[in-house]
Amino acid sequence: MSNLNITIIGAGKIAYSLAGALKDNGLFISSVISRNIFSAQKLADEYGIKSFSDKIETIDISSNIIILSVSDDQIKYAAKNIAKLKLDFSKVIVVHLSGALNSTILNCLEKKRCMTASFHILQTFPSKSRVSIANNYAAIETNSAKAKKILYALAELLKLIPFSFQAESKINYHIACVAASNFLAGNMFFAQRSLELAGVRIDSAELTAPLINATLRNIKEKGAVEALSGPVERNDITTVMNHIKALKKNINNRSKKLNSDRLLLLSYLSQSLALTEAAAIKRGEEPKELKNLLVEELKKFVNSIS
């Protein structure tokens, strides 16, 4: 690890947290490169990195790890520009941080005998304010045994917990991340809307924090299926029907616009339908009547906006 010379390309949200962790653990970052010179300078100044630039061709030729901390749609573009450089690619690992894309997007570099990989830190980075990455998981995907060994060691130095999978499986991993994080945020958005409709002026996160924490604890201890509770798990068709009626009542039926209230109904129907699968496993039998009700209501919803 002491021989690593790291260049970071991109100065967005995750770069601040990762650069901080690298520096705190004694790793050498030779430069920061960003399309926006002021963004590169700001990140470099934040962590005492001596060199910054807005040109990829200024990469330190002794860099042996190049981290692409850029948006998904810029990864291939950055890789193509790196491939034009006069580097000893056989000694370089180029790694991107995308959760959805795998390392094959760096094929133009692999053709130059460069080691390539994806390195996704399983954490959310909502702003440039530094987030601690210690004790989080890191998904490492590469077809290079050498790169895997180095990146595992790097992850462990940063106090991350590394694991790996095949490139073709990565999109399913990312769907899991979206379900656990983004969908949760979306559900809390709709929870807030429902509380407003109920006349409750307490923030949804504050009100439901004990419930969420207990559910998460049960999931960790027993698994998602055994932690499931509520009307779908009980096969309580009456309560589900009353929920649907209330949700429909909130919709302005004169408009087919997909506003918050319509989307709340859609979310309730689709997620409840998904829960019938977990309920079937837990109970040992499928709640067929409830499942059919939800399917029919979803059909009505689709017809109402078509």
C-alpha cells in the first residue's frame, strides 16, 4: 500500500469522502483532475493535494491507481482519454466507482493491458460533506486477480468490508442497493404525504423512527420474510381495501396527471403485491384473494391513466 500513487479524476460528492479516507490512512494522492478547474482545486485544497488540473493528459505518469469518480455517463469518455496517454498500462489499475456499471465499460483500457475494476462503496453520498466510509461494504468487481488482491487490501486499509461478484451480475446488486436506499427515501416521502392528509404535522422520519428501527432490527435478526408484519402478512383483505378506498378518495379523478396522490396509490398497490410473495413464504400459502384484488386494482390504475 505504501507504493500506491493515486490520481482521482472527478471532484464530485463521493470524491470528498474517498479522498479524505485515503489521506487519513496515509495513502498518497498525487493529483486531482476535473473538467472544472475550480472543483479540482477545491478538492485538492481540502486535503492538501499538491497537484490539480482540468486536463487528463496531466496525469502523473507514475500513478498506478487511477480512480474515476465521475458520473456514469462520463466513465467511458474518461477511459478513452486515458487510453490515449503514454503510460505503462501494465502497471496501472483504472477503477470506477459506479454502482450500476461493471468494469467492461473500461474495455478500451483493458485492450492496452491495463488492469480494470469497479469499486462501489455501499453508502449514500448526498452532498460534498464528508461521510465516513469505515465499516461499510465495498463491492469489488474485476477479472484481474492482481487488481482484486490490491483492491481488497486497499478496502481493508480503509476499514471497508470487501466482497466481489461477476461482472454480469452487478446490475442485480445495484437494484438491491436502490431498493434498500432510494425506495426507502421514496416511501418516506409518501409517508409524509399520508400524514399531511391525516392532519398530522409531525415529520414522518421522526414519527416513524422507532417503527423503522424495530423493523430493521427484526430484519437483521430474523430475515426480511420473518420480519414482515401488517395487513398483507395477515391476509387482512378488509384493511387493504379500506386503504385503497382512502387512497382513491384523495385523487382528483378529473385529471389523469401522475401527481403525488396517484403515485402514492400506485406505490401502495405495487409494493403490497410484492409483499404477497413474502407473505406466502412466511405463511406457507399464497394469499390468492388478496393478490387477485391487488392485480385488478393495478389494472384499473393503468386504465385510468391511459
